[in-house]
Amino acid sequence: MEQFKKDSVRLQDEISQEQKDTEHCFLQRKTMDGVLTGKKQAFGEAQKKASGLQTKIADLDLEISYNQKQTEETKENIIRILNAISDCKSRLTRYETMETNLNSRLDTITKRSNDIRSEKEHLLESESACRNKALSTIQMTEKKQKEKEALEKSIQEEKQTLSDQEESIQKQKRQLEGERSRLKLLGDMKRSYEGFYRAVREVLTACRSNSGIAGKVCGVVASLIHVPKDFEVAVETVLGGSLQHIVTENEEDAKHLIGFLKKNHYGRATFLPVSSIRGRTLNRRERETLEMPGCLGVASEMVSCDPKYHDILENLLGRVVIANDLDAAIRIARRFSYSFRIVTRTGDVVNPGGSMTGGSSAVKGTGILSRDREIRDTQQAITSRKSGIADLESEKERLQIVYRDHRQSLEKAGSELRNMEKIQISEKEDLRRVTAQKVQAEKELDAYREERNQIDQGLKELHSTIEKAKREISSLKEKNADIETKVGDSERNWKEKLKKKESLHQKWTDIRIQTAALQQEVQGLEDQIGRIQEEADHHSASMGSKKQKLLNNKDETEKIQGSMEQMKGRIQDMDNQAESMQVKMEETERQRGKAESRLQEMEKDIRNLDQSSGELTDKKYRFEVQCSRYEAELENYQNNIWEEYEITCRNALSYRDDSLTPGEIKERIRALKKEISDLGEVNVRAIEEYQKVRERYQFLKEQRNDLITARENLQEVIEDITETMKKQFRKEFDIINEYFATTFHQLFGGGHARLVLEDPKDVLNCGIAITAQPPGKKLQNLSLLSGGERTLTAIAILFAILKHKPTPFCVLDEIDAALDDSNVEQFGKYIREFSRDTQFIIITHRKGTMEASDVLYGIAMEEKGVSSLISVKFDEMVS
């Protein structure tokens, strides 16, 4: 109540202050409105003055513009007249010069005509001698051409033979490279035990480093048996996973290896102890199947192995029969009531009991069983192919010797033919030159005669033109003098009006500055009035809200006072009820006193009769009442313990501490209750949630440990792969570098080039620099070469890679764009050389590259929007 009163007093004081501030704002605004009105009046007057001055300035601008326009027109007339005078003078000078030149030219023509006539007679004699000499040379050239064509035909046949031989050698080399890659792959698969189960692979890997394990392993079934190639599919199908069973000497060795797998968590594997495995074979009746058509034999008898492992072989294959096909297998199985397994050459199986397995294999590749046999076959094929390649190389060398001899003869014949052709061309050129000179001399004589006639006519016309130009110059000078006088008067008038305009413009500028200042002051006053109005509105709004709060406080105070009156009334009623109850209690007490008096009298009589019995009965009654009270209190305490602490009295006794006093106990209870209250709501499922969280933590911890182990293993694998990549990259890089030096030398006709690793310690991530030294230049980086040299160097790198790893197909897009003609020709020859092994598709605009191609394709647009393909096969065109 007191707080509401204090708030009311504070709000009234604040309302009074807000009211004073509002009145002060209104006074300020009234003052500002008066000042603003005066400024606006001054601003209006200034604008009127500026408008009048601007009108005068506009009128002067029109007059000045008109005078200026007239002056400019007059000046333009003067300029035109001066230009006309200048043109006339120039023409006059030119005409006089032309007259002098024409006279000089007449003298030159007369002299030159006489010289040409004497030269023409000498040319007629030279023409006859050249014609006779040219006919003799043509006859000798035709004879030498026939000899060259015969040699070219012979060389073309030998070149085709060499091309076929080279193609055969490259084909054999590609096949040899494929067989080597296949042998390397098979070797890697054998060394890494590719295709084996993990447990088997780990045991076999451990044999390499652990002599104790190696001494207990005889090998896997697949490595201990030898199967003919025709029966590999059948045996591999029927054995299946048994091919990976590990053979040991005895059961103890197998037990030791099983313990090794368990210890390292490598998985499970099957072991075949030699000492305990016994063979299983066909009985006498079942062996009659060998006489049936389509039966190829018992699998154990068709597969060989060391006699030591014969029982294991018979245990696995002793009751397996190999049939030629599935029909034969079904006939055999029906006859012997499906009592043993039958497998066909292609891997179809008839199982004991009648079930059949067959179809196509999902994966085709090298099996575990055929891997060693395929390695041996591949090695033999490589040896045989190397021998064949050597024979082909020898034959190629012999053909090349013959080819070079014929080429030399052809070059010699071509050289002689070219010399004759040069002589023939020279003689023809001499004849053509002499004939042309004769014709030219005749033309010059005709031209000189025509030119003389034209000069005579031109001189007559020049004389009349010169007189006309002199008269025109005199007339233009007189006209120009009159116009210059008018221009002087007009310019003086224009300058006077311009000065007057500048004076008015200065006055107008001063008024504009004054107007702008007034406008700025008006804007400032309006902004200030706006701020004062906003401040007054703010004070009014604040005063309104505080008045509302004051009214709310009054309402709350009245409500509280009403509640207090009601409470006082209720207290008065309760006091009245208490007094009434007190009166009744006193009346009841008096009645009880009277009754007790009568009771005492009666008891006195009873005590006299049986005083001892009365005393005992009274004592019993008191004890029973006290016991009932204690039981009720005890029950209340037990209920309180259960309700407050959710624990039984029996369980609570275990927490009893006799050293604590009741005061200490109460203080401890209050402290514990406070701590419990601070804990907030109790989560009754906390224990279950803790168990779940703990189990999930253990699970995630194990997963984390597994991931860390896997990461470490992967890191080791990555390091191994990276090291292998570095070695392989270094090896291939060195090979390509050698080829690059060769191709660069061949393309440039000399020079040196090489590829350099920027960081030899980090070959996989570093850059590769290219250094090149073309013929006649110093060694420098690729970026310092010219555009054509850089392009040719890049082409050399491309051919170096193709030499090392030929590809069947290669597309080049305008690779020769930056090359000059000689390098384009060299590039075309190199492409032709590589086209034996690789098919090239080249997009180009260079003629030299087109000439080196076999087929030419072009896109033409004969009609607008319609493209058509044009192709030319040079071989067909030549034939």
C-alpha cells in the first residue's frame, strides 16, 4: 500500500515536470513561427528580383545570339572567299607547273623513242637463239624423267613392303606389351594371393615372414594339384571353396594355425591334416561308369599331385566323375541312382541326390586354379614372340638397305632432273623475257606516239585555263574587302551588349546567393520547429502514459482498501464467534464440574468397595490412552517419512545417528530440502538413462578405436601406394624424357631439350619445367621461346608420349596454327611416320598438314543455313 502511494507521488511530480516542458516547447515554437514568417517574406522578394533580372538577361542573350550569328555568317563568307582565292592561286600554280612538265616530257619522249627502235632490232636476234636452245633441253629432260619414274615405282613397292613389315613388327610389339602386362598382373595377383579368402591370405602372407607358421603349412589345395587345361573349369567348379583349404602335416599344426587366426581376428579357414584325411573313391560297381559313353574319367585320376597328398586328392575328387556334356552326365547319374557327383567340362554339376547346378559364370577371369598355368603359358608366349620380332627386325633391316640404295639412285636421278628442269625453266624464262621485252618495246613506241598527241592538246587547254584563273582571283579580292568592313562594325556592337549582359548576370548571381541563404535559413527554422513539435508531442505522450499509471495506482489502492475492509469484517465475525465459543466452553466446563462432583461421590463409594480394583482399572485406562496416542504419532511419523522421503521406517533406521540432537537434525533437514529444491525436478528415469548412455558411450568408444585402427591401416596402404606411384612415375618420366630429347632433335633438325622436375623430392605434387635449346640458340625455359617454337616443343612432347605408349586413336585441334611453313611440313612428315600405329584426326587450316593426310573432310555452306560435308581421299585421287 505504501509503495503505491510513493509511486503516485513520484508520477504526479513527473507529470508536473512534463507539463512545464510542454509549455516551454510551445513558447519556443511560437517565437520560431514569427521568425520563419519574416524569412519567407524576404525570400519571396529576392525571388521576384531574380526573376526580373533573369528576363533582362534572356533578352540580351537573344540579341547577342542574333548578332553573333550574323557575324559568324559573315566570317564564313570571308573564309569561303579566301579559300576560293587560295584554290585559284593553287590551280594557277599547278597549271603553270603542268605546262613546264609537259614541255619537258615532249623532249624525253623524242629521245626515248629513238633508243627503243635500236633495242627492238637486237631483241629479235636474241629470241631466235633462245628458242633453238630450249627445244634441245626439253628432249633431254623427257629422257631423264622416264628413268626417274621407273625408280619411283620400284621404291614405292619396296616402301609398301617396309610399311607392312613395320606394321607387323609394331603389332607383335603391342601384343608383346599386352602379354607382359598380363604376366605382371598375374604375378602381382599371385604374390598378393588375390582371390583367396581373408583368413587364407593372412596365413599365406604370414608364411613369408614367420618361419614357425611356414613350417606348419604345406600349401593350399589349389597350389598342390596340377590340373590339365581342358578340365580346369570342371575341377574349379566342383571344388569351389575347397581349393582354398590349407593342407598341414598333422592335426597339431592345424590347431596351431587356428589359434593364430583367432588371436589376430583374421577370420576362419578350413585345414586338411595329411595324417587324418582319408581318401574316398568309387566302389567296383560305380567304376563301371568309366565304360559309359561321354564319361571322361574320375577327377582324382585325371588330376596329378605329390603322392604325399594322394589321400587328400581322393577325399576331394575321388567320388567325382567328369563327363563330356550335361546329357552324358544325366545318363550316368540316372544309371547309378545319383550316388556320386558328376561334373561336365563346362562346369555343370549333377550332385548326389539329384540336384543340378549350372548356367553361365557371372565373372570371367583368371581362376585360382588356372593362374600358375596361365603364367607359364604367358612366359612361353613372350619368349616365342620375342624371337619372332627379332626375325622380323632382321628382315626389315635387309629391306631397308635395298630401299636406301634405290633411294640414293632416285635422289641422284631427281637431282639431275631438277638441274635439267632448272636449265629448261631458265631457258624458257630467257625466251619469255626476250619476247616480252620485244612486245614491251612495241607497246612503248605506240604509247609514246599517243602521249605526244595528248601533250599537244593539253598545252592548248592549259593556256586558256590560266587566263581564266587570273581574272577570277582579281574579282574575289574586291568582294573580300567590302565584307571585312561590315564584320568590324558587327563585332563592336556585339562586345558592348556582352559587357551589359555580364553586369546583369553578376547582379542576378548575388541575388541567387542571397535567395539560397534565405532558403537554407527557412529550411533550418522548419526543421527546428519540427524537432520542437516532436519534443512537445513526446512530453504530451509521456504525460498521458504517466497519468494513466497514476489512475491505475488509484484503482489498485481502492481495490486493496476494499479487500482490507472485507478482511476486517471477517476478523470481527471470527472474534464474535470465538467469544461465543468461549461462553459455551465455560458453560460446558461448569456442567462438567458438576458432573465430576457427582462422579467423585459415586467413585468414592466404589473405591470404598473395591479400591484396589479401581486403581488398577484407572492405571490401565491411562496406559491404553497413552499407547494409542503413541501409535497414532508413530503412524503419522511413518506416513510423513514415506510422503516426504519415499522410504519405509525400517529402511530409515539404517540412517539413524544417535550423536545428532533434534535441533541439528531439523537444521540438517532444512539444508537438505534446500539442496533438493535447488536441484529442480527429479528425473525418476535417470538411472535407466545413465545405463543407456553408458552403453552407447562404450559402443561409440569401440567404434572410434576401430576407426583409428582402420585409419592407421589405410595410412600405411596409402604410403605403400604412394611409394609405388613415385617409383613408377620416375621410371615412366625418365623414359618419356629420353623420347622427348629424340623427337625434339628430329622436329627441330638439331638442338637439345629435356623435362625437369621442379622438386625431385616430391615428384607427385611438383611441377614439370621444360627447358629447350633449338639449333643456334642458348638453353632457356619454354616461356622464353617464340610461339612457333613453343608449339613445336609441345608437339615433340606429345610424340614422345605416343612413342612410349601408342594409342589407337588421337584427335588434334589446330595444333599447327602457330607453325611456319617449313615446320608444318616437318610436322606432316612426323604425323605420317606415326600414322602406322595411331590413327590421327587433325582439325587444321594449314595446307602442309592437309597435303600429308590420307583423307580430307571439309564443311561448306553452299546455301544459307545448310551445311554440307565434302570429302577427298587422296589415294583414290592419285590412282
